Amino acid sequence: MLQKIYDWIDERVDITPIWRDIADHEVPEHVNPAHHFSAFVYCFGGLTFFVVVIQILSGMFLTMYYVPDIENAWKSVYYLQTEVAHGQIVRGMHHWGASVVIVMLLLHTLRVFFQGAYKKPRELNWMVGVLLFFVMLGLGFTGYLLPWDNKAYFATQVGLEIAEQVPFIGEYLKTLLAGDAEIVGAQTLTRFFAIHVFFLPGALFALMAVHFILIRRQGISGPL
Amino acid sequence: MSEEKQQVSRRQFLNYTLTGVGGFMAAGLLISPIRMAIDPVLKPSSVGDYANVGLAVEDITTEPTRVDWKIDQVDGWYESEVSKAAWVFKNEDDEIMALSPTCTHLGCVVSWEGSEKYPNEFFCPCHDGRYYKDGTNIEGTPPTRPLDRFEHKVENGMLYLGNAQERGGA
């Protein structure tokens, strides 16, 4: 049945070459853990991606219940946690995944760094990777505020004051982030929500696409 | 079938294994989010409590009168008072009728004798939907079934109304 559907589509739009380009490529011996167990270090990039997929999925489902408004944000999260079946698990996935993704990102970066895999001709991909790291930190920072509890509020207060320390533009930067020069409140929450759910994920997808296309074009760096 | 042994090729075996493991991981990942998303469908619907609508039974006449009352509504994390309304009267059998003012066509609000042209009928101003006094929709006007009827009970001479129930089409 599935084969028939596939053939029907393939006959008309010739999709086989497309997925061949994506999926059909050899894994060099030196990155295959079946040959050398120590090659498991090459998994961290893929694991980062896997956790990002978990974050995207769980995040999409969380917005079914979450409200980015200072009156209702905490209440909606509390409702999700206490009244909705499996709500605790889905928020748990997003909460713990946020930490795991940073850990995986660091391990991946360390592997690339200590193997010198960032060297010519792969400098560009290292830079894209660093940008991805910043985007991920931004996602962590903006997501932290969303439950609108005491921890979130004061962490953001501190984060905004760190931004304020930037020479010359610090104050503007803080106002831009918080939506108000003085208050951390209604406008901060909606801003952080928009950044967390639309702007940064957009940047994340674009950078990930570049990151992956570059790997495919340049191949994985050779054995040490 | 031939007696030939059905060999599973290495390629097939790997395909099955990968599909199996991939499917297992995808299922493990998605089961909680999906259960969470469909939770509203699986939640038991709250049984409507009867509310005192502030009308003494002895004051109910044969003339439909609009009654307004408020109930406490819990909507997820949001609790509020919402207004409800009914047209209440006694029919020929001296039975209390409490009809929902929601038109069964597209949900506008109907009124008793809402149009001067149609006395002794419920009238909906949106598309000229009409109902007889007992709530039965008049053939040839947009509504397809009678007005919903509230469950009611009488306690200490006061009228209590519950949920509006659908009645069979005409």
C-alpha cells in the first residue's frame, strides 16, 4: 500500500533523487562507532538536533494551553500541570530538554574544538555553529520568563540588568528587550513570548539549514 | 508456496530494525503530547448544577417571560460569571416550560412576540426564524428543530433551571 502510494507520487514528480541526496551517503569508517567505539563523540551533533526536535514538538503542544499574559500565564501553566492529563510530562520534556540541549551543544562544540575540525575549509560552519549557540542561549533566556513565577521574574530582572551593562547602548538594549524602561511586566512577557516562539525559532531553522548544507557539501573532517 | 526458505536479506533486516526503532522512538516522543492535546475530548463533561433563577413558581403565568440569571463558569484556568436566559411560562397542562432563547438555526437570540407581524410566536430577527409557543419551529422558516428546553425543578416554591436539552426535530 505505502509502496504503491510512493510509486504513484514518484512516477509523477520523481522524488527518489531528492531523498537520495538527503539520506543516501556513506558513513566514513572513522565516524562509525561499530568500527571504533570512541567514534561515539561524533553523535553529539545529531543528539543536539534530536533534542531540538523534542523541544519544537513539546513547545508546539504547550502553546495549546499557555497564555502569554501576566494575569493568566502562571494560572494557565498551573492548570496545565495539575489538571491536564500528561501536561506535566510535556512541560517536563520541554523543561529538561532545554538543559539537555545546552549540554549536547557543549559536548558537540568540545569535540569539534579538540579535533580541530573547525579548521580550513570549515571555518564558516564553526561560525554558524557559534551563532546557533547564541540563538539557543536566547531561547533559554526568553523561555525562562514565560511561566511568570517568582524565579522567572527575578531571573529576567537580573538578565535585563546584565544587558544594561553593555557600554553606550545598554539602556536602549534593556528597554528594547523589556518593552519598557522601568517595568518588567506585561510588555516584557509578550515580547519574550514572541521572541521565544517566532523570532528565535525562525533564526534557528535558517542557521540549522546552513549548518547541515555545509556539512553535506564539505563532508565530515577526516580521521585524526 | 514453494518449499524455498524465505530468506530475510541483510538489507531487509536492517530496514525493519531501523523502522521499528524509529517508530518506537517517535511513538515514545509523541504519546504524551497527543494525550495532552486530546484531553478536552476525554474530560468528563461537567454535569450542570441547577441554579435558582429568582422566580417564584406562583408568579409564572401562561405568558412567556424572559428570565435572566447568572452562573459561575469554570473555563480551564479562567473563572467567571456568565449570564443565562430563558423564556418561562406554563403551558395548557399547567406544566412549566423554560425555553432557551438561542435560535436553532444559527444561534441568534429569539424573543417572544419579537415581531409585530407574528403575534403569539417566538421570533428571531436574524433570518425571520419563527417558533410556536411550545417552541416548535414553524415549517418554512429557517430553524430546523424546536427551541432547546431547560431541565427544571421546584424547591421551596422557587424555580431552578439546569442544562438546556435538545428536542427532536419537526
